[in-house]
Amino acid sequence: MDFSGRLSSFPVVDLLQWAMNEQCTGALVVRRSHREKRILFHNGQVIACYSDDPAEYFGRYLVLHGYLEMREVMFALTFCHRRAPSC
């Protein structure tokens, strides 16, 4: 099902709850000011999220705050890429 609109008229929390209740498979794509964010679902479960803004990459956050080293992030990304279900 495709739809578009303003997030202010349908809060993100409600969209996530709807996707879980309906066991949706697909992507929620949010675009604003030349930025794009995606939340991927498989049977209602969030399986991934993406941003095209490098400042928002979770791996970068983990490295900058000392939680992981870059090699660990790369290992995790490679592992997830190989195991991710096709959407």
C-alpha cells in the first residue's frame, strides 16, 4: 500500500504500531530537505533503518563514542548485509 502525507497528521509512533499490527513488509520512507530516511519492515518487525546523512549513521556514532572500533562496525555491516531478507 502506498500513501504519502505530512507526518504531523499521522505520528511516526502510530505508523510503527500499524506496521506491527498488520505485519507489514516493506519500507517507510521519509524525505525532507534533500534528506531521506528509511525504516524497513518484515512481517511487522523493524529489520533495518537507513539515513543518507553520514552524520546520522549509527556505526559512526558507536565509533565516535568509543563503543566499537571501525573494524567491528564493518564486520557487523557485512554480516547483516549477507543475512538480510530481500524486501
